[in-house]
Amino acid sequence: MKQAHLGLIVPPAAGAVPVDGPLLYGERIRFSARGLGLGEISTRGYTEVIDAVVGKARELAAEGVQAVSLMGTSLSFFRGAAFNRELQAELTRATGLPSSTMSDAIVNGLRSLGVKRVAVATAYIDEVNQLLRRYLADSGFEPLALQGLSISDVQAVAEVPTGVLVDLCTTVYRESPGAEGILISCGGLVTLDAVREIEAQLGVPVVSSSPAGFWDLVRCAGLDPRSPGHGRLFDPGRPDPAGKPADPGARTAPSALGARPQTP
């Protein structure tokens, strides 16, 4: 069988394929990437690069990819849900290929897991957190507690330890009675280990930007997005390891890393 080939538009200038893709899909799928050169994780940074997205998609189409995704969450939601829809449609018009954005991915992931009331952990500064809250609400979700790590440095997000992410997710979940799941937003965070740990500890599904971005792109290309062992999104038939959703109010205190992780 011919190896599938999918295209990624990524925020860092280097244009490296995020680590989650090969970890999730191994030799099944080849990924190619083009970098935008995002200078900072802020509305100013997004504005400086957003107009280059379609051109990068055309480059990937010329390379022969079968589908393309903008692998930046805040980069696709910062101007709202309507803009994200327009951007996705323009990617398809410009390339003639199936397309997605990471903002599409988090919404589709939450919906696929039956999550409407969601606790939210992010890497973002406050201005971006507020834009995310609006995007989720406009997309039909009820964002509950929402906290970020206040990171604006594009390279720093990849250095956030798993323990910090687990503690942040535990905090927002405990502060969100009735939450049906957790969203980790920011495609630069490395989260596969954290997702497994959080789901095991709290008993609720977790959708995280980068893994969900790959999942949605693979689906978009008409391929099988399953990857057992990487969380409920990738293994929908897997039983709840905790038996039932946990009660946020019944959680014990987070670990010694602290309830409110600080920016690295």
C-alpha cells in the first residue's frame, strides 16, 4: 500500500513536523511541513503571519500532499469562528485538497467524545485565553474554568514538563463542577504523555491541540485516525479506566508542582 502523504503549516519558522505525528502514526503516514515564522504567541504575532498561510498550503500541494492543515490553534481562532471557517474554505479552494485547521480539530475532537461542558488548560496569555473562550462558546461549547501558563515565546511552549500540564489540568477540572472533559489548547505543547496520565487520574476524556490536529487531518484525508494507547480520542472503544467520570469536587490537591503552574 502506498504511504499516505499529508501537509502541515506550522507556526515555527523551521517548519519541522511536530513530534506527535510520527509517534501517533509511525510509518503509516508521511508528513511534510512548512513554517510561518511566528514571532510570538499573541494577536500581534498572528497578524504578522496569517496572510502567508494560503501560500504555504499551495507549496505543500505542489509537493503532492493529499490533505493540508494549519497546525496552530490560536492562529486559527484569534479572529473568531467565522474567520476560521473562511480560512479553512480558502485552504481548500487554493489547493483543491481536503483541509483542516487546529481550531477545527479541537472542536471536532470534543464533539466526537460527547464533551460540551469543558475545563480548559492553555499555554496562553490572558488576551488569547479570552479569544479562545469566545471561540468555544461560538462553536456551541460551555467553557468552564480556563487557565493558561502565560507563555508568549514560541519555542518555550515545547519545554513545558508533563507534570506541569497534569497539574494545570487537575486545577481547572477541580474548578469546573460538571465538566465532561478537558481541553489542552496550544499546538506547541507536547502532551501525549500528559493526556494519558490525566485521563487515567480523572476519568474524563482529554482533547489536546497537537494530537487532535493530526487526528482531524488524518480523518479529513479519508484515512483511519485511530492510534490505540494515546487516549480516548484515538481509541474510541477503550473502556473508561476509572469506570465513570470523576467528580471535580472530590479531587485531592494537585502534586507538589503546584495548583497554578508558572511560565517556564
